[in-house]
Amino acid sequence: MWRLLSAALALLGATLTPAFAQQVQRSECLAMANAPPRATPVAFRQAAAAPEVEITYAGHSTYVIDTPGGLRIATDYSGAYQVGRLPDVATMNKAHSTHYTLYPDKRIPNVLHGWGEDGKPALVSTRIGDTFIRNVTTDIRRYFGDDFGIDMIRDGNSIFIFEVAGLCIGHLGHLHHKLDDSHFAQIGRLDIVMVPIDGTYTMSLGGMSEITKRLRSSVVLPMHRFATPLDEFMRRIGQEFEIDRRLERSFRISRDSLPSTPTVIILDGV
């Protein structure tokens, strides 16, 4: 009798475990953001250098992230801004046609929409290769052709967060409004954040500067730049950020090489 009961329980466990594991996705960035600070022993030595990601500014709001495991991710992908081979993952936001395409190249295996269907918010929580990808939804302004009288589309934009190689990398998308405490709680810690700074099509420079200062990321990557005077953005976020302006369009970074002072890295090699 006991053997039969044990076998039944084992079979039930084998059936439930994969489904349960699929539902419960762990975010290291949220875990680290909520955990108390840990002391590091003075004598601590790392056995090997931390793995690096390569980040390339393709143009507009598209950054390309190449991970240590060989995964290529393109943000706000429309197909207009290409850097080398096609991405393995394309994230999109439906602000306007420079941020998404409904007809992506069929060779891109993973296309993640930042907007939902049937009035429901997009829900992204998935591991692809060596990267865990999740989203935090925000509202988005309506454009011509949509119903007038309703200013915002609920959950129409996604902040995508990429967790890879011990780094938490966030892309704010086509953000149209200030974030509240619940948004910041869902975002958690961001080591690197990609921020639109056009000052008009997304949100004001003042509002975006407040978000940038509160996130307190080690690296800030401006995007959606247009003719925005970068000096004005820098003036608004204050003296607590260093400026690192580069003629290249790419850089490599690891958990170990994050700057000790929050830094705005401006890639001018596009």
C-alpha cells in the first residue's frame, strides 16, 4: 500500500513540477533590489573576470545587446536600424512605426510586443538563452486616427528589462508619463537604463530627468535623441552624473566594470 502511495505521489510531482517551474520565473534584479546590502570580505578575490555584454546604439530607440551566450537582442525594433546580423530577440512598442513592425523578418525567432491584445496588458516573463526578459507596462498617448476624448491607452507601452551576466538592463520604451512608486517597485534595480530624451514626443526633459535620478543607474544611455541639446539634459539631471562621450557606437561592460559614479554614456558613432 505504501509503495503504491509513494509511486502515485512521485508521478504527481513529476507532472506538476515542469508546469510550476514554467509559471514561477525568478527575477534576480528584483531580488537584489529588495535584499539588504551585503558586506564583501576585504580578502575576497574573484576567480575569473565577469562576463561582458556588448551594447550598440543602432539609432533612434534601437539598442542592440549581444550577450555572453551569443544571444542578440534589439530594442524597439522596426527593422529600420540594423547592425550586422538579425537579432534573436526583437522587443517592440507601438508608439509609431519607428518603434515596431507588424511584419518582422520571419527569421527572427522571438518577437516580443510591449502592448497587449483585447485590452489586456502585455505580460513578458521568459528566459531566452542566457537572458531573463520581463516587462513593466505604462500608459501611452493616443495618436491621430485613434478615438478622440481618451488621452491615454492603458498599458500601451512596456519598459523591457533584460537580466544577463549579473546585469540588470532596462529600456524605457516610448515613455509618456511619470512613474509612480508601484512602477519603481516592479522595475527593481537597473544597472543600465536606456532613456528617451527628445523632450516632446515622449515626455518633458524635466520629467525624464526626475526618473533618471530616481533610478540611480550606474549607466544611462540616451536614445530618441533627435536634435535634443544633450547639454540641457545633463544640466537637468545635475552634477551627480559623469559624462562619457564616445565616437564609437558600441561598448563592452560587465558587472565588475560598472562605473562607481553614475555615468551618462553618449555613443556618437551612429
